[in-house]
Amino acid sequence: MTLLVTNSPWGAHTHPLFRRLSILKIEEIHKFQVACFMYKVYKGLMLPYLSAMFCLNETIHPPGTRHANNFHIVVHRTSLLKSTIRIAGPVLWNSLDAKLKSSISIYSFKHKYKKVLLV
């Protein structure tokens, strides 16, 4: 039995199939959605009450700090908090490349980040 879309044998590994079809896996879709949310927060495109949950390091540390344009990560004591958007969002955003963060539009950001995830 073969899979019709990819003409691959039954039980074939899915990672190469997803890459060949340029489809994101569930974990990658989650990262993609979180990164898009944080892009909107960073660029001021999000509703004010959602943006108020996040602040940049430059508002807490002196200006000229190396990571001034990164989001400040709130101290958290439980692993449950680590998976919330308030913690996971800034952690993911701070790990992104500066060129990617400086995309001029959400559409270019999505396009570039999808390429990063598909590598």
C-alpha cells in the first residue's frame, strides 16, 4: 500500500515527506503562531491590553545594553508558566535572528520564518 499524495510506501518516515511538501509539523505550527504573535507585539500591531503583558529590556535595564531590543523574560518558578505565551513568546522571539525580527511586514516575516522552520 502506498500513500497517494507522496507516492511513498506505507510506514515511511514523515519528516522527509513534510519537508518535500513544505508542510510544517504541529510543533512547528505552534512556534510559527507564537512568533507571528510576538512580531505583532514588537511592531505595535497587537491590541494594547495584550501588548501590555510584554516589555523590552531597554525599559528595565540601562540604555545601550547588548540585548536592549529583546523582550524581558518574567521570572517564573513553575514549568507550567514556562509554556504560557507570556514566557514562551519572549523566549522564542529573543532566539530569532535579528534580520528576521526586522522584517518590514508580517507577510515577509511569515515567509522568512517558514523557510527557517523548514530547514
